[in-house]
Amino acid sequence: MTPETPRPLSAWRFDGTLRAYQADALARVDVDAGSPVHLVAPPGSGKTLLGLLLAARRGRRTVVFAPTTAIRAQWVDAARGLASSDAAVSDAAVSDAAVSDDPSAPADLTALTYQAISVQDATSPFAALAHRRWETQLEADDRTPEAAAEWLRALAESNPAAYRRGIRSRSRSIRRSLAREDADVLASALHPNARALLDRLVEAGVETVVLDECHHLLDHWALVVAALLARIRAGGREPLVIGLTATLPSPDDADEYDNYVSLLGEVDLEVPVPAVVREGDLAPYRDLVHVVEPTPEEQLFLSAHAEALQVSLRTTFAGGPGRAFLLDVLQPPLAAPAPTDPLAPPAPGAVPDALDRRLAAAFADDFPAAEAAAAMLSLVAPDDPVIARLPAVARRPPTTDETLRLLGRYALDRVLPDPERADEWRRIRRVLADFGYALTDRGIRRTRDPIDTVLASSSAKDRGACDILAIERREVGDDRLRALVVTDFVRHGNVHGGLLGGAGAVRTFSVLVTDAATSGLRALLVTSSTVRIAARDASMLLPALSAELGVEVSAEASDDDAQVAVVRGIGGSGIVGAASRLLDRGVIHVVVGTRGLFGEGWDCPAVNTLIDLSMVATAAATQQLRGRTLRLDPDWPEKVAHNWTVTAVLPPSVGLEAQPDAARLRRKHARLWGLDADDSTQIVRGLGAALDVARRRALSDVIAKVPGVALADVDGLRSVPPRAQTRLEWRIGEPYDDREEVSTVLERDRATPVFRTTVGAARSLGGLFAGTLAVPALLVVAAFLLPSAVGTVIALAATATGVWLAVPVGRVWANVRRQAVDAVESHRRMAEVVWESLVTTDRVASVSGTPVVTGTGLDARRVRLDVRIPQAAPEDQRTFAAALDELYGPIRSPRFVLEIDRGGPWIVRAVLDRASPTTARDFLPVPSRIARRREDAVRFAGEWRRRVGPVVLHELTSAENLPLLSEARRRGRSSAATRSMVRWR
């Protein structure tokens, strides 16, 4: 009989009171189901306790992996607290047998750092496994082991690119199936030290593996964890993996995401930040944005850079092979025509017909590429015969994106395959590299180009930080202000002609010290290489630093700024803790530092203002950085945090298309929760928590260079809600459902007419047209005055006709009034058509669910409509929201568009065309998920016509559609008026 597996942790107890979300997590998670447990919870939410209680519920021996020694120590302390609750365990036993942080002496719970485990090749730990798998596959194809090894060796020498591709693809496959790999195979790639550690853990009976901050699960650590799990299974036991993190990895990082999916699976439970704030365990907060304009010198440099880029790119297509390539794109070969009599004379117009057919084929095959080629050809060769066959709207300069798309295709299709053009390939690569683009055998991708670098490191951001501090100190006072200013670098190494002036923390600190708005604030610069203070503060701060560090420190004037003093005599990492304590006590008001030191792991509960000058935009790093301000402050129970993002945006007057910092702003806020800037009763995720609808529209208009818009319309510096108001709006202590809901929000002016809601509306309009015939009929009433029987009959008939036609007149007036107020009903019908089309085309799994549309007024002029499917699965909610975002969003290059409020009876079309042949034309793009097949788009248009109103479906796949596409882009009814809202309740 097999003895029962020991469960030493089952006697551990927690004597405190669990938070509501902790209790809910423990109630909803099954630790005996045999599948991984993956929990996401923000900093300060008690993940350590939650992980320990889950391990204790299972009871088996446990190993915890943590990213740092400080976090490992937190696990040890918390675990000893739970273990000591067992009355049968003495304090000595707790130290020696229950809890350990020594990898050579495992205990009931062993806490280690990820760094304690390593593999043979930390840079590419899967390469050896991928090579062995490739050999096995070759052997399965009837090769001997020796022949397989020799073939791979020869391939690596003769075609290293192909060998690397094979290794990468097999490495990716192994990452995706780590949890299913054989224990011996995994162990073969480990360093002997790692194998010895695994042996000790398995011999100690470990069955539960806790991965704290598991977004750190890099390749080499993931491999060791997978090997440990495989070893436990090989011993006849079923391991449990508990993954805990405050941030999820981005799917853009394919390797890291594969590690996640393989070892941890999808997220089982997420504790959102709003739940922890509502419980009162994190401070309420507000996300804010300050938009700055680059300095004139920076703008001049960027304009010159952009012009040089355009000249370099367009020169490629000015003649020779480049121009020939453009013509080939616009004139692809046609299918062989039917045989004709070779002696017959050519039919009139045969050449133009062939040219037009080829143009149509080009646009049908790849509309964006053909449009880009047409724009480029019209620029470099305006007299070419093909240009004469294009509509006027195509005769324009190409955009930068179009030019790069063309260049990438040209280089891959024409230059790379030709060995004799290797020099040209290298020239194009050098040109692109100079401007921040990388050309590879997969195409062109943007790297860190000078435009992005200059905007991200603009000196205007330093002044912007000072403006923010001035606003904050006026609200809370110097005695209460505790601010953290975060940059990416100590000093930026790429200075592009000196314009950046050594961008980084050092420059930011110098500006802060010298700016009049921040005079009187005591600040401390802390980086890995330098500690600085304002010279005027030396008499106060040097003794304070000496007392905190326990060593004498001194200061000397900085070489680059007479008002800044460099602190000497500081060594080691103690300065970060000293800065935290000085900030906590108010000895200093501001800490300036780099994200590497003051990002994840730094803890100072007194911090109430974050000013983010960094370029970080990943979900993990952004959320970790925002978490620095959310800790509760024992000295300020009413603490409210302000998290500022400073963004550099080019004004519309600058002729540059790129706005990389604005794009980064959206990415920064994509996964951040906050109070809706338009409706503080809502808690939403995304940029809507930082910018209200007016500012979001202004940002879109600035990017689109709409005349009359200014950066001041985007900035939120002068309208910061009071902290007391923010605290009330968070409704701390009130109950919540703790669920996420996805919807599409359409924001529009009330003056804009809504869509016709029924075909009957159009028919009524036809009735109105016919009703106008009653006017001349009334004139016939005069026939009553005639002493003629015929005149009397005519008068009676005309009067009856007028009365009969008055009915549709009344109907149309009622319908017009209904249209003015019935936006909710109109959009509900539209949403139903979209949802049912997604169901019919199998784009969603849910077959039930009804669109819910609610309307609220934002102010006297604007209305907001919220469209969602609350009964659908979360993934289907996102698919539906994405389809509506496309339908309502800006028109780009859709395959199909709907011309709305058109069609129906001929008399209606005649009235619309005659009354307003152009301005009455409005368009909506057919969502791409519905437009993949023509029959689906036709069915979608038919349902729209039946349930919403008159419509004409246009397929935009030929050159003659360019004018229509251009008009649709200009007149898209709902462009820039929609967003996808992720709401927490």
C-alpha cells in the first residue's frame, strides 16, 4: 500500500482577516484540479499571502521562486508567520525544518531566487534542444544518426540563415510545449548546478511550485522550472504550479508569451487595481497627461531630417528599375485572352482597354500597394501614360508609410533575389538605417529613429515636469508633496547634433533645480552612477544623507552646472533606501531617477506624484511604474496619487507625419485602469481614463493636422480635478461586482442627424415628394368657381388627392422628429445587424446575446452611446467591440463600404441626388471580419437595408473606386468619434 503523501503545510494558519478579493480568490481557485493556477494582482494587494494560503491549502512541500533577494525575504517572513501558528511547531523548528532560503537545505517551504537556477547557455537555452529535435526528425525520415548530424553540420556551414530559421522554429515549438517535454530531454540542457538543485528539491518531496512575479520567467528559468515539473511527474506525483504577477507579458514578445502559455496557461483570476482601491488597500489615484511641444531647435532638426528621408526614398523610384517596378505594380500581366486572328487589324482602343484592365487587376489584387504605387508614379513621372488613366485623387505625393511599403516590396522582390544587385541592397539598408528603419529579408520595420529619439527625449519634457510640480505643490503644499520623476537613462548616448543636450536624469535634474517654478523644492538625483543635490540645499541635505548612510559624505560643484552639487562618499545600494526614507519624512520633496532603480521593487508609501518621462510602454513595465504611487501612506490617510505622463507632440504647423510619442501615450495607458475622464462614475481601461473625449478628439486632430487645432486643446495641465474630489469619486468601501465588460462608445454632436432607422423612413420621404403634388392640386379648387360640371369633378378629385397625400407628409414629419431623438434605437438596430452577421459568419462562438445600447448626454451639445453584448463570452465581447470600432471608426482601406441613407425606391434616390448630389453621401466601412467574403458583405448590406435603412454596398477593388474611397475617407460619418471601452464594475 502506497503511504499517503506528506502534507506538512496543511497545519499552517492565518489568524488575520482576509480582504474580500483574497477570500474570493481562495473560494474560486481549485488547487487539486491538476492544472496550473495563474493569478494576476497589483502591487500591494497581498499576493504573497494569497500564494502561501493556496500552497497551504494543498499542503504539499513547496518551493517559491522570487525575482530578488528582498522579495525572497518577504516570502520567508510571511511563511514563518503562518508556520508558527501551528502550536505543535516550535520557533526553532520553524527556522530549521518548516521554512528555508538555503538551496542546499530544502524545507517544507523553500524560497529561492530565479538567479539560483541557471542553464548551460543562458542566451539561447533552447538551441541544443531544437538541434536534437531536428536530428530526431531527420532520423524518422530514414537517415542514420550519423547522417542526420552530418547533414545539419553541412547546412549550418553552407546556409547559416536556413539553419538559424530551422532552429528558431523548433525552439518556438519547444517553448509552446515545455510542460509536455520529457524530463531527461529537458535536463540534458541544464547546467550541472541546476540539475543538482532539482535533485535536492525532488528528493525533498516538493510538489508545489510558486512562481512570484512570473513575468520574469525568461527562457533559461522557464526551462529549469519545466525540468523540475517533469522530474516530479516522472516520480509519480502531480505538481501544482502557482503563478503570481502584477503584470502580464505582452503577446508581442512571442518567446516570453510562449513560456507563459506553456507553464501557466491562461489567467485563472485577475484582481484588478480598482478592486483593491475600492477595498481601501491601495490609494485612489488619477491618471493625467501633460502635452508639450518640442523646442524650435528640435523642430528644425526634425523637419530637415524628414525632408532628407523623403528625398532619399523617392530617388529610388525616379527612374530605371525603380520606375519600372512601379509600372509593373500598376500593370500586372492579364490572363491570356481568347485566340484572335493574327491578320485582323487591331480593334480601336485596344491598348487603352488593356491598360485599364490591368489597372483594375492591380487594385483588385492589392489595393493599398496599387494606391501607393500610383501616388509615387504621379510624383516621379507625372507624364507617364498610366497617370492619365488614373483619377485625379490618385495624383498626389505618397505618404511616408506608402513610400516605405513600396521600398520594402521593391527591395525584396527585385533587389535581394539578384546577386548582381548586392551593392544596391546594402545601399538601401544603409539609407534606411540612417533614418531609423531596418531592412531584412522579411521587409522593413521601424527601429529607434531620430524622430522618435528626439521627441521621447525632448528637453521640453523637463520643463513640463517643472510645470507639473508647480501645479502639484500649489494644491497639496510643499509639506505634503512627495514626487518621483522617472527617466530612462542617466545620460542619453545619442545626441544627434547636440540637440538632445545629454538627455536623461542628469539633464532633467539640472532643469528642475534652475527652473523658477520649482525653486524651494528640495530634490535629490539618484542613479547608478551619480548622486546630486542642488548646491543651495547642501547644508541641509548632506548631514541628512550622512545620518541615513552612516558615513560622512561631501559635495563638490558639478562640471556641467554650477547650481548642482555632486555628492561624494556614497557607495553601494544603500542610497536608494536612504532616498526613500528622506522622501518619506519630507526632508526632500522630489526624487529624480531612472526606471531601473525606481521601477519594480522600489517601495516608498509616501510618494503621491509620479512624473513619467520614460519611453517605456509595455504593459508590465508601465503598470509596475504606476504601482509606485499606490501604496497607502500611514502619515496621510486621505492620500490620493497623481500619475502623470509627459508626451511630446509635434504641432500641426510642422510638416512631419510621425507622432511616435503620441502613439506611445496610447500604448502606455492601454492596460491601465482609472476613472473615466468623461464620466467619473465609470472605471475604465485605456486612454479614456486620462483624456476626456474633447482632448482625445483634439489629439486626433493634431495628428491629422486639422487647421485651427492647437496642442493646448489636448493638454490637461490646467484642469486637474482636486484630490478630494478624486477620492470621493472612487467610492472607497462601496460594494462592487468585480467583473469586466467590453463595449463600444460612440461620442457625437447632438446636432448630427442619426441614421434612418427603417426603410419606411425612406418610403415616407418618397411620400413627402409625392405630397408636394397636393400644392398644385389645391389650385384646382378654383375650379369650384367655374360653372362647369367638369370643373367640379376635377376640384373634388384634386382635393381628395391632396388629403390622401397629406398622410405621408404627416408621417415624414413625425419620422424626422423621431430621428432627431431616437439615436439609441437607430444604433441598436445597427448593432444587431453587426452581431448577427458575426454569428452567421462564425466569427464568434456565442450564438445568443442581444446588443444593449444606452445613451447619455455628456453636455448640452454631445451625446454618448454605449453598445455592448453583456451576455456574450469576454472574447466575443472583444470581437464585437472591434467590429463596431471599425464600423464607426475612420475609413482607411476597407474592401467594402456602405453608402448609407441611399438606395430604396427610385423616387427616393432621385430626391436625394437632386437635392444634394454630394453632401448627402455618407459612408461606413464594412468590418473586416464580415468583409472577408463577398457573399457575407452582400448579406450584411441586405440585413442593413431591411432593418436599418437604405444603403448601397460598394466594393473598392479597382482604380475607378479611388475617388469614391477618397470621398468616403473625407465623409466617414463617425470618424474619430468612437472607442472601445473596457469597463470594470
